[in-house]
Amino acid sequence: MKYRDVLRISIATLRKNRIRTALTVLGVMIGISSVTVIVSAGDSIKALVYDQIASFGSDFIQSEVRVPKTSGGTISQAQGVVITTMKDSDRKEILKLPNVSRAYSAITAQELLSWQGEIKRSLIYGVTADFINIDSSEIGEGRFFTDEEDNSLAKVIILGQEVKNDLFGSSPAVGQNVKVKNANYKVIGVMKPRGTVFFFNMDELAYIPLQTTQKLILGVDYVGSITSQVADASKIDETSDAIRSVLRERHDISDPNKDDFEVSSMADAQKMMDTVIGGVTLLLIALAAVSLIVGGVGIMNIMYATVAERTFEIGLRKSVGAQKHSIMQQFLTEAILITFLGGVFGIIFGLVLIYLIYLIANYYNLDWSLAISPIGIVLALSFSIAVGLIFGLYPAKRAADLDPIVALRKE
């Protein structure tokens, strides 16, 4: 029998059992659309993360406090452990390294800001003056504070765009006083809108000089992080090692396993995100594959039922000379047709979902790219055909092995 005839008979058989075929196709479609969406979403998330990392630049090294490892593992800071060993004096030593051109220290706090009855809870970002020369944030109105203002504990503040809008609305903010912990802080600047970075709204920050934040707001002498800018990005790994050496010496640490800090570059962050996103994507693909296996079991059950229903037909065809391979080919074709249809409809449905995710993400101001992965589409379609082949093989072989005499008696 020519394959064209096999295909014609297979299509006619599937049309005869429309509801059963449709339900089986639906099961495969769900699994295939999941694979398509997951692979494409993984590409979109990678693009989003890389854009966010690129917005910081490739010439930065971040040093942050970290709870040292112990023999029992790492203690979480959520349990109340606070590391107080990193100081602004560490920044000054880091600045002595030949490849470090600038650096700023930072600490965060949450406080209520108020102006003429308007109240806003904001994240205070206490930083040194070089922040504005290193970070991608830009001043929209007024100016940033100076080292002299930081050293003199000046009560000055720069507002993020949303903080300004919530407190002042359309009224000018520069030159006004806002209350922080019942003290007046003069607004000397308003930042340009920056939007969301790593799912954090940068426009909801308020900036106060580091020492003012430490001594007048928090009553501490430590910092949470130090961001360094290098002169030569090609030597960033060497500079990271040099910063680690400086911090270990200043914190009296001889065993690297007892480091109370973490030093990482933007390249390190990108590698880490690659690993995390890749791992999560593989896990989600594995979960989607479970639904494909369920769909495959459904195909196997349907093919068994089809073999039982068409036992007489199989016996009749074999009695007039049909070969085993042609019978097997017939049933395998039907199984592959079902999964192929599920694959095609699953890819179409997946593409629709990808576009909807793109629209929703951009509605919420996420810089989400419309990433349609050809690899994901090929992978999904290959999965669908493989499922039909694997789960249709045994029922097809069973049909081909039927004794024609026993099959004809079945009727």
C-alpha cells in the first residue's frame, strides 16, 4: 500500500472519531504550548536581565556584606544576624587600588517622609557623593549633594520621581523641606525617571548623604555595600581579587570560607543569572514534559481501543495479503498524525500566549522583549512527533501481530 493511501485512511479514521481525536490532540497541545512558552519566556527573561545588567555597565565591582559560612552552613540574615564590619573606611582603602577610579558606599533604611500633610513611606538610600558619577541615575532638577555636605552631616535630600510626585504633585519640590524622623531635610534635587531595575522601582528611592543617614537616622557606623568603578574593564577579575584581599586584611580574615562580604562583577552576575535561568527553564520544561507523557499515555489508550474496534478490519486486510509492516505503518501514522496536530495547535496557542505575556509585561512597565524561540518551536514539534512514535509503537505492533483467523472470528 502506498503511503498516500495510508495517510488517506488515517485521516478518515480520525475524522470518524472526532471527539476522541480532539480530546487527545488537546492533551498533546497543552504540553507542546507549555514547552513553547517556557523556552521563549526563558529567552525573554535572559534579555531582560542582560539589559538590566548592561544598564549598570560592565566596569563595576559590587562588594556587599554577607553572613560568614559556619560548619553548619550559612546563617540567614533573615534570622536577625546583622554584619557590621564593612565601613566607609574600607571604600577609602579600595580607592587606593591602581585600577579603581571611583567608589561609593551605601546603606538603606525605610522612613516616613512628609510635606504639608502628605506622607510617603520611602526607601532611604544613604550614599556617598560619588554615587551620581557611577550609577546610571541622573538628576532631573536641582543637584546632588557634595562630599562636604556628607562630612558636615547636612540635612539634604534628593527625591526619586515617584516620591516627588506623591508628596508634591505638580508643585516644585526643590528648595522645600520634607520631614524625616521629625527633622527638616531640604530638597536639593529630584532624579530623572528611571523605572524598574531588577523588579525594583528606582523612582521610589530618596537619597541622603551617607553619614547623615548613619548618624542622624540609623545611629550606626557601618555600610551595606561598596560599589567600585574600574579604569580598565579588562582587568576586572584581578581588581576583584585585590578588593577581596583589602577587605580580608581590614576585617582580619585569614580563611576565605569565613568572609563576611561578597565581591562580584557584572560579568559574575551575568554568569550567575545564566545558571539560575537555565536551571529554572530546564525544570519547567521537565514539568511540561510530564503533561506530554500524560498525553502519550492517552494516545496509547486510544490506539489500543482503535485496535480492539478494528480487529475484524485488520484480520480482513491480512487475509487478503496485507503485510505486517503495512498494518503497523497504518496505526503508527494515525498516532503521529494526532501528536503532529497537537504540536501544530500547541505551537500556535503557545505563540498567542507569548504575545499576551509580552503585552501584559509591557503594560506593567517591564522592558519585556517579544522573544519567539525557533529552537523552542523545533523542540516542541520534535517532542510531539516523538511522543506519537513512542506511544503509538506498541499498539501498532500489537495490531500487526494479530492472527488473521482469530481477528476474523472476533466480529
